[in-house]
Amino acid sequence: MDLDAVRTFVAVAETGQFQAAADELRITQQAASKRVATLEREFGVQLFARAARGARLTVDGQALLPHARELLRAAERATAAVTPGRRALRVDVVGRRIAPSNILHAFYQQHPDIELDVVTLTGVEAVSALGEVSAGALDATFRSLRDSALKVPSGLRSARVIDDRHELLVGPRHPLAKAKTVTPAELTDHRIWMPGMSDAEPVGYYDDLAKAFGLTIDTIGPSFGVDALLAEIADSTRLATFVGEGSRYLWPESYDLRRIPVVSPTPVYPMSVIWRADNAHPVLANFLEYLQTRYRTTAGDDVWVPDWAR
């Protein structure tokens, strides 16, 4: 069905005149009449009773009008769904508690009028996430790109935009609980517990970190969720874990957990944003600029990253 003809039919019905509808649509009266005539031939019915003073709907025209309006609304929704700048920006933040999610939230707070679709592809390998971006199912994702040494497939672009600084999370009875800061050297005698980690990117990164500083980072064992992990750390005299400075965790006040910055040097988890080179979504352009500006102002000295991230 010709949507221009449907749009003209609705305009004539609402204005009551072919000339007024033509003026509204910025076409000639002859073109408006032809469009409506096309619909009438298609349906085999007369839609308007024409008179000197205008046009009024026939019974068939009255029956068609609500459906014609719904067709136009559906067309508008379809256009909005695929038009850059009108559809929601779809971003994979990997997990809702970690730095990419919180950074995207901060961007949204500065631009509350934008439409966002926040996705969490937790546990999905980087190659699959990048495939989603390539296919257009995602506008952007965040990954360390460890396995590809920061390279992305043809058609994609990437930029390192997050260096998430490590903090040690311990309970009140842990030997390091009263420390203001800790160095990697001071952690060599303490087990770092990060159970249930399965994604190759973070597993590989923490292997690199452990080898670089002689740390014991235990990723073996099932994960019963963040809440269970925090409860066990709070009750333990020896368990500790790493959290990113940009991550957000909440726990009962009675846990009295301590987040202790790791310094001299500060290990950081590097993350890049990945997007399609031909993606013209204007909100994506603004978000990329926001990420890169933020990175330039927050990147610091005396940090450690693995060789593949340098």
C-alpha cells in the first residue's frame, strides 16, 4: 500500500478539502486527487463524497480512517527504530556494577533526553560481542581486546577509554584492613579470591597481573553472586578480592568492608570501546567524544598494564 496515498487520504479526511490537504502536504491538488483515486481503485470503493464545499468521508472512508492512521503511526515507529538519532543507542556495558555501566550512566545524566538501550553481555566472549557490533545488533561494546592485542576486525574501530584502577576489598579483620594503601609487593603473601571467573579476557588479564607481581589470584570455584562474595569477605580474616575503582558495590553497614587503593604501581584494567566505523548515530558520536575527553583527564602516571595493552 502506498503510504503517501494513505497520508493524503488522512489529510483530506482531517481538513475536509483536497486543496487544504494538498497545501499541508506541499503537493498540488491534482496530485492529492490522484493519490486518493489510487486508493479507491485499490479497495474498489469510494472514500469521499465530493462536493463544491469540500469532501466528506463515505461509510467506507469512515471505516478506513482509523486503520489508515494506525498505518501511519506504524510507519513512524518503523522509521524511528532504524533512523540514527531517533532510535535508542544500544550499548553493551558487560555488567551493571562495573566501570562502563557507571560511565554510561554519568553520560546519560548529562544528556537525560537521549534514548538508551543498556545491554549486559556478561560472560560473552569478546569475539562474539564484536560480532554483534559488526552485525549492527549493538552500537558499541567495551572489551580489553587482550586476545587480539587491541586489534579489531575490518569495519570496526576501537579506542582505549578506561583504565580502571584496582582496589583491594577486605573485611575488618583482614591483616591489611587498616592500611591506607597497599602495593603489589605487599600482596604477595595474601590470596586474592575471584571465584567463578570464566571470560577469557579477564582470566587472561589476571594471569598477566599475577605473573608480573608474583601474586596468588584464585579464580577457581563456583560463583554464588556478588552478595555471597561480599558476605564471605566480611566474615573472613584472610579473604580479599580486587575491585575496580569505577565499580559500584553496596553492602550492609555491619560488613564494614574496606576498599584500599593499590599503588606503586597501580594496576589498571584497560578497556576499549568498539564501534562500527560507518555507524552514523549522533548520540554514539557524542558518547565517544565524552569517553575520550574523560580518559584524557583521568589517565594517570605510575600505572601498570600488561605488555599487550601498551
